Amino acid sequence: MKKVFIVGCGRYMDETYGCPGEWRCLKAAALGEGNFDEPVQVIGFVRCECPGSTLISTIKMTMKLSGVKPEEIYLSNCMVDPKPGCPYMRPEEWARLIEEKIGVKVVLGTHNY
């Protein structure tokens, strides 16, 4: 089973702009729905905290503590299509930065519900 991390927007989860938390992402991952082409094992769920300056180090620390490097990292829907949008960086920029610094493929979006 593929091992993945999910990155969610802490602001969305805390302020419930339409995302009550990670349960939708975890459901899609477990069932292989949305952007997950098969059921996967989520070995890390990382929150991006504004302005995102610690995101890369948080992902690295999660990898170190879990002892497993994910095969893919998914940016949750609240990271990919936030309303209001992230004032700090576009999702494509986050994906490029994570792939460059972590060396793991990034998928934009998690679920379709």
C-alpha cells in the first residue's frame, strides 16, 4: 500500500471556512476516492500554518519522526482551492517548493466532496 502525507491548511481547519478538519481527506485516502487512485496509508498529516514559513521543516520533521519517507504528498483541497485564497503562495508554488526541497511528488487536491 502506498504511503502518503497530506498537507492541510491550518487556517481552514481552525476557522472552518468549509473544511471541518481532515476527515474528508482521510476518508478519500482510505477509500481510494478523489485524487487517490487507490486506497493509501496516510503516515503523516501536516498542517500549514500561516504564513507557511515552517511547512518544509514540519514535513521533514514528520518524516523523521515517522521513520518513513512518503511516496507522495497530497495538498488538501483547502490548500489547493481555498476561498478566500492563500495570500502567501499559490498551490502550484507550494508543490514545486515541496518537490524541490523534499524530493517527493506532490498531488494537488484530495477529494471531490
